[in-house]
Amino acid sequence: MIEQFFDISPYYLELDRKAMELCAPEFAKVDAIRDQNQWKMLRAFTDNRVAANHLTGSTGYGYDDAGRDKLDQVFAQVVGAEDALCRSHFLSGTHALTVALFGLLRAGDCLLAATGRPYDTLEGVIGIGNAGKGFGTLAEYGVRYDEAPLKDGQPDYELIAQKAPHAKVCHIQRSRGYSSRSAFDLQTIEKVIKTAKQANPDIWVLVDNCYGEFTQTAEPTSVGADLIVGSLIKNPGGGIAPTGGYVAGRSELVELCAHRLTAPGTGRELGCTLDALRQLYLGLYYAPGVTAEAIKTSIYASCLLELLGKNPLPRYTEPRNDIITSFETNDPKAMVGFCQGIQAGSPVDSYVSPEPYAMPGYTSEVIMAAGAFTNGSSIELSCDGPMREPYTVYLQGGLNFAASRAGVLTAVQKAFGQPE
């Protein structure tokens, strides 16, 4: 019983019991997706003949690093792409997106954000407003920017069709970032892609796939995306990868990104892997199961919050296209309390009490709870949000559901206390 180990009141234990009953059918659906993705993962490993020698790294320039190149091949097959760069050399998801955008765009080209304003940290890459000004943004290199704002939380297809003929790259953000919408499903992503390509057959579609990997049995590459980009300290790293990111898609576009990741003329041939390869392989192999645990955590949190009358997004019965659950606290104290509860239910730094602070790349103070084995790993149970109205909390991750369940219970009790 969970109360043997954590000080959870009878009121919240009863809510927990109800939530577990309600979530059981949804958990079964998640398990079916997990199994399909795990079989696909195993097939990719065996088809590409992964061997023990591929798990050891290289030093120096990294010439002829067979393990590094084999990992690229495995990842490409898993996500249904022609080619991929799955590398520890990407510093973050934002860095992987930066490499992709600078790899594809040239002076005079236009970037179209087809799903509204991108995530906060990408504003500095693009050069929107004062973000990143003076540090070599796309705007400073002569790349133009345009966007199609969402219409009632959904893509404005008519506006996308009007703007696509003038753009070189169409950017789609699958997950919500710090906006109040659900993650886009593959059907919506496919419709955006078809709309853009019908208006401009030469346009390249890039999908920011962060938080969305392995939530369904296919990736955006299967519905026409030319390139997908993400972070290895989210879903595809399985909570084991210590750092890294990926770009995957059409081989000629991946090649362009490779020459931006290293240097023009050297491309993917360089980049030593040191001692990271075993962790990257193992994390990728575990990713379908770990992602399923994070989705169960998200479903459970949504159900528990709904029982508390908090109107989470998405509802626990809705399909998951990322690992995030959000809800509006409408109270900075409740927001801080929830994050502090998540921290208290974390395996690392549980005694730490997070507070809001100014963070590079963000326009508001941000509070982050992340008692993680890997610093900043969003596939581990974590919670954050910008300190601005309506004080929305974004909960994500969970390496295993049992532990994450305790963390979520601790968080709601810390945030909302006992009912009167």
C-alpha cells in the first residue's frame, strides 16, 4: 500500500483508488502501443545486426566510428526515415532544431511556422523580437520568418495555403510548448503537410517531434514529414541517454544538417562518441516502455486532477500524442506548491524546494521541478511552467508509473491541501 511509504491523507487515497479504476481501460491501450513499438525496435536492432563492438566509443575525430553510424541506421529504421543523425553531439532539442533550420535555410529564404509561434527557446534562434539579438539568429543571416497563428487551437489551413508558396521550410510543432492546446495527432500533422505541399510542392516540412516519440505506433515521417527533430533526454533516450538529440528524414536533408552539426565539408564523418554509445543504444531500446510509463503517469494525473475539478488538458480519456498534462492553477502559490510536491516525490534532490527564477531563453520567470538522474531530462517525472497568468503547470515524464503515481499524489496534496 502506498500509504506505508508516503504520508498521503485518506481523502487523496480515496481519489487515488477511483483514478486507478477509471484509468485501467486507458492503460490497456497504452500497453498495446508500447508492445507494437517495442517489436518494431527489436526488429530494427536485429535487421541492422547490432553487435557488442558497436557499444564502444571512439576518441579524437571519431573517424570510422562504426557504433555511431550503426546507431544512426537503427534510429532511422525505427522512425521510418531514410536516414538519421542520432548523436550525443546535439546539446538539446533546441540545438537539434537550430542545426536543422540553419542546415536547410539560406539567406532570402522564408521559414513558415504553420502551427503558430514556436516554443519559447526557438524564438532566440529565429530572432523574433529581441530574443537572441546579436548572437547570429536566422534573421541576422537574412532568413525571413512568417507564421500562421492557430485558429481555435487548430491549424488555420486556409492561411497556411496562402503563406506556403512564399516559404522554403514549413515548421510544425507537435507538442504544445507553453500554450493551452493539445498536442497534434498524426492526422492533423498530415493535413498540415498536405496543405503546405499542395500550395508549394517544393516546400520542406520539418516537425518538432519533441515529447511525441513512441506515443503512437508511427512517427510524422510516415505521414509526409521531410524531417523530424527531437531530444534524447526526452522520449527516445529512455531515461538512460545522458544527452543528445536527433534529426531524421530524407537522406539529402539529413546530409545538409550533418554539415551544419560539424563543419561544411566534413559532415557526419566526424564526431567521437567517447563512452556514450552503450547508453544511447540502451536508452533507445528501452524508449517504448519508458514512454508508455510516462503516458500512464500523464493519464493518471489527468484523471486525478479531473476528480479534483481542475480541468486538465488533455482529459484522461483522450488519446495521447505527447507525454504532457497541463492545468491552470490560477494561483501562483498553488503552482509553486504543485511543483514542490513533484520535487518531493522525485528520486534525486527530493529535499530541494524549487522556486521561480529567470532562465535563459524564456521571457518570464520559470519554476521547474526535476529531481532527475539526468539534468533537465523531461522523460523523468518533472514539472514546470512560466510564472504568468493563468499560472499553468506542465507535468511530464515518469520513468516508471508506480513511483510517478506517488509523486503526483504528493504534488496534489501539497498544492491543494485538505478539502474543508
